Amino acid sequence: MIGKKRRTVSLSSTPDDNYGKSSVSNTGKSQKVFPFLGKENVHPSSTTHKDVKEASEAFHQTQDGCHDYHPSANIQNDPILISGDINLSSHWVDPCFSTSLDELDAVIFDNSAYTCSSPCQLRSPDPCTVDNVSVESHSIESRLLPTSSLSLRNGDEHGQDVGGNDVEDEKDFESNTQFGVLMRLCSEEDDSSPRDPGPLLVCPLCGVDISQWDEESRQCHANACLDSSVTPEEISPGGARKQTSQSSDKASVQSSEPTTALAPIIEWLHGLDLAKYKAAFIQQEIDWESLQWLTEEDLISIGINALGPRKKIMQSLKQLRNEDNISKDQGNGDSGYTEDGTKKPTTNKLITEYFSSPSGAKKNLPSSRQQTGTAKSVPRQKQIPAKSTRNVKNKDVPPWCTIPGTPFRVDAFRYIRRDCSHWFLTHFHLDHYQGLTKSFSYGKVYCSMITAKLVNAKIGIPWDKLQVVPLNQKISIAGIDVTCYDANHCPGSIIILFEPPNGKAVLHTGDFRFNEDMARIATQLGCHINTLILDTTYCDPQYNFPKQEVVVQFIIEAIQAESFNSKTLFLIGSYTIGKERIFLEAARVLRKKIYVPAAKLRLLECLELPAEDMQWFTSNDRESNIHVVPMWTIASFKRLKQLSCQYSERFSLIVAFSPTGWTFGKGKKTAGRPGRRWQQGTIIRYEVPYSEHCSFEELREFVKLISPVKIIPSVNNESEASSNAMIELLLS
DNA sequence: GCGATCAGCT
DNA sequence: CACAGCTGATCGC
């Protein structure tokens, strides 16, 4: 159905197990040593050995905070942890997910021969390979030039239109701020009781009349309500704690007369023709305030199991929120809260969020660049401003973090709220788990076993807060079918398929790189994807980098070529996790140990790599001249020089590889040309186009295959224009 | 003192 | 620019 070259690809039962094994096999590998552009015999650095070890050991230090993690024996031998609301379903087990490693290698080899159809048949066992020599004699980098044949081409047209024009305008349940909802609901409450004709402004949290207070007092008050456990009525203008007449009135209503507080709820239920459920609301003491946090799951839990009433209620809640937004957009905006609350940032922050209109909040979004919205170029900008977690927490949960039709959030720890108790984490990279801290107490975190181990080891989240999800196996979470697949991004990364009861399946890719296994899985989903939440990191035609296998092979051959000089130190850049495939493959092919700092080694131990892979790592830097270092070490020649000084006794040349997809199209001279080479004295740095995200063509292939009704870009989407531009590019 | 968070930086 | 972080300062408990 898809690619004409699709073959009976096999997977191991857990794709994670394959990590690091799936790219290049040395089977049939030519041992020919190629001329290497960077092997100039330069003089050893004459710089004196300085006391600069700290810099080079930064990796050590930064990873040393690693907590002791749960003994892996316990983890690995444990059956899959299933909580009360999660159930394994055995009716969907792919028979293909079992194979021997030998088979796997064979498949990998076969696949790579297919994928590496560039002019340089890197895997060709034929030693003559005239092409190879000629290519490399010109430039080893030139072998990385992108070719269209590198992309995953499907011979068959998919046949289905990618219905991007028929996008449903789904508004997400949590699309409005908590504060806005509070404002709305509380004013509704006020409507039900007599009040002054004047512009009454009450605190939505405690109900205190704050209309007579100055703005600073309102800020302090509302922040205190939000932030502290102090009872709201204790907070009064000036921050002094005293009881006001307004607050005492309100407090008495709320605390001693729950029936009154619940009256609006009952009215509201009547209005929905759902009065029969009022007992459930009364019993659970759901008032206007708590109503705003209600999720579908909550409704089920209080006995509203029928889909119709649930939908009615959720729809009504959504409308309430929308009305609130409209009224606030039209109404009196904040008066003076746009100013930078210089003196008391923490105090002003929350109140600013609270009183400012949604449009005002959007203006606050840090945006260093104006989005042109042209379809030509969509500059990368991470969707979530990574810097101001505290501000972000109170903003709307963005659509790429919510799963329509479910009470789930994905990679949304920056937006932690009480209204959700199911938090999915696609992988262990900071920009996805940021906001998740040891004190997390908002339900469960759902993730792969590898990610769970990392979260436990690095952040200290206890195991009882972690729910490991199996791969390639449909499970039920809170009554919703969920299936996770290997995302081929970093170890433990997952793509998640949600199949809510409304029949509108949602596929959240997290960060991913499309490969053939994924293509095969996509054809076997058994449901049509309504909403595709897509990693659009490289959603620009200029990012057409080669397959990982090609780049890995380039690096390996570059190391081989330079290995005649025993005083060469090779550096390979890496993140906390990610890029393992490069140095693991280098170790296998070159049959050389790789030095990784001790803390990094502890991380690697979380990755469930087989023992035969782990044997290649050493935390003794004297045992190897191939060192794994953080990416930012390689990014800076200054740091490289420090390393050079540190190792001046042992090494006379440093050859560093910085594996990144961004090498494409960055500079004018090198736009579209991979494998940029930089040299300063005895230090050579290669920026190699190794990406753990999809290239643009891979994205297009994937979208074509999935053929979703709606696409939500998860990256670069801070404006509607840029989102639309990306979608247009993907579908064009 | 410690963890969480933030600005600045690569 | 920045894939995904790090560092040092600050804040709050």
C-alpha cells in the first residue's frame, strides 16, 4: 500500500531495544582508508598546560547531579506497571514485532542499501568503489550532499487527498486561562444574588469585593489567593492580614452555606436539561469555582457515564469560557498592568496574567522575531518560550499540548494545573519536560520505560508517580485507547496515538524522525487520524539533510582516515540523551572504546542498551581517543582550545564532530551544503547534518501517509500565519 | 540550606 | 538562528 520497496521489515518487540543498533552495521564494511580532508599534520599546540580542567570536565559536573535511580534489575524484570485505570488490551499485537537480532541486522543492512542510494554507495562491500575514491578525493564532505533519493519515497501514490483544506475548527477544552474562567464563573455567581449597581469587581478566588481597592492591593490579594495557602479573607489592601467586611460576608456564604454556593450549578444543570445529575454535583460539592477544572474524566468519575450528557456539559463549559473571553476582549482591558512590575516581579506576574485580557496575554509572548508567515521560509522558533516558566504556567495550554476529546496533556509541564491528572511525556529532553519537578503532585506521568528511568534518576520523580506505557500495544487509560510507538528521536522517545470515544483519533508525534518502521506502522494503524500534532522543527524545504546512516558513515570514515595519527583526539557532540547512534556505531565499526564521562555513563545505563553495546563505553579517558562531549563544548572553539591544552601531552590534533540538522541553510556560503568544516590551528570542527528530527521531505512523506484531517504544528507555530505556512508547505 | 526558577548564554 | 541544554543568581520555603 505504501512504498513499493517496502519489505517485510521486522522489529524487535520493543523498538527501544534497537536503539543505537539500527543504523549502520559493519557487515560488509569496506575497511578502505580514505583520504581525509582534515588530516593536515599541524604542529601540536604549544600552549602551556593550564589549569583549565574544569571546562573540559563540565560534562562530568553537570551530570553529577544524577540521583541514584531505581535499581534497573527491579525495573527490567517487573511486569509492565498498570494502574487502576489502565488496562492492557491484548487484541492488538502485531505479529511482526518479533525477530532475532540476526534478522534485524539483515534487515537493517538491506534497508540501508536501499536508503543510501546516493552516488556514494557507502555500504558497498566492493573494495574497488571507484566512485568512493573519486568522490572523497575531492571532498569527504561532498559525499553528504543531499539527494532526493535519500528520502523515503513511496512508489505508490497514496491516493487520498490530504484534507488540509477541510480542517475542523476544533477549539480545545482548555483553551482559556484559568483566571479568565474564574472571572466568568464568579461573575455569573454574582448575577444570581443582589449586588451594587456599580462596577463591582470581586476576587474570583475568594469572592472578596476588591472594587474599592487600588491595583496593587488587588494584585497582592489575588496573588496571595493564588499562591499561598493563607485563607483569602485574611488578605487585605496593603498586604496586611485583616478581616474585611466584604470578605467575611463572602466567606460565610461559601463556607457555611454550600447549598447557596451550589445553587448556580443546579440552575446551570437545569438549563442543560441535565438536572437529574444535580445530586452528583451536590454530593461532590462542585461549585462554580471547581466547575472550571472539571474534565470529562471527572464527569465519568462522578457517575456521568453517558456520552451525551458529558458532551453537553463540556460544550457548555467551553461556551462559558468563550463568552468570557469575548466579554473581556470587548470590555475594560487592564488598566496599567502592562507595565513591567519592576519592583515585585513575582507579585505582579500572576496578577498581570489574571487581569489582562487574553489578547494582552498573547502580546506578552516573547517573540524575538516577527513572523512573516510566508510559505518560503519559516524560521525555527521553539513553540514554548523556554525561558520564563513561571509566566508560562498561567497561560493557556497550547493546542499542541492538549489532546482533543481526552483529558490528557502531552509535554505540558510548563502548564501544570490541577485540572489534569494524566500527563504524557514523549521523551526526556528539557524543552519537553521543563516544569516537571520532584514535587510533582498532579497525577501521573505517562512515558516509556527509558524515559521513566531518566525522569526518576535525573529529576527524582518517585516511581509511584510514573506510569510506564508499553510500545506497540494498545492500552486503555481513563477509558481512552492509547498506543505508543518508538519515535526514533532519542532513546525512549515515543509517538502517541489517542483514540478517544468521539472517534477522532489524535496522533501526537512528539519529536520524531520518520523511518520505514514508522511508515509500516502508519499503514497499520487501523484508524484514520483526525488530528496530527506534528513536530515541525525542520518544516522548511531547505532542510533536506541526509539519512542518519550516511552521516554516521561519514563520521566513521573520517575517524578511520585520521587514525594513522595516534595523537588525534576525536570528539563527538551529544546531548543529555541523543546522538548515541553515532558514537555507538563508531565504536562497533572501529572496534574501539569510546570515552564517556562517568555521569554520562550513568545516563547511558538508563537506556536499556544491551551488554554488548555497553562494553564499548569507558569512563576512563585514557582508554580512548574518541570522546563524547556535550554539544556546547564543540560549538565553541574557546572550549575546544581549553581541551586542547588539557590534552596537549597526549594529543596534537583535535577533530570534533558537531552533529546537528541546523548546518543546513544557515550561512550564505554554505546554505544547503552539509558537513561544514572549520579549523583553527590544531582544531578541526565538522558540523555534520545528523538530525534526530524529520527532514522536510520526510515530514511531507509522513503527512501524506497519515493524511490527517487537521494538522497542529508543535514547533514554530506561535502565529497562525506561520502555522498555516507550514501546513501549506507540507501539503503542497 | 535547598529546591525551584529565571536571565543570559552557547 | 539554536536541535537542547548549562551557569550563576535569585527567590521562596
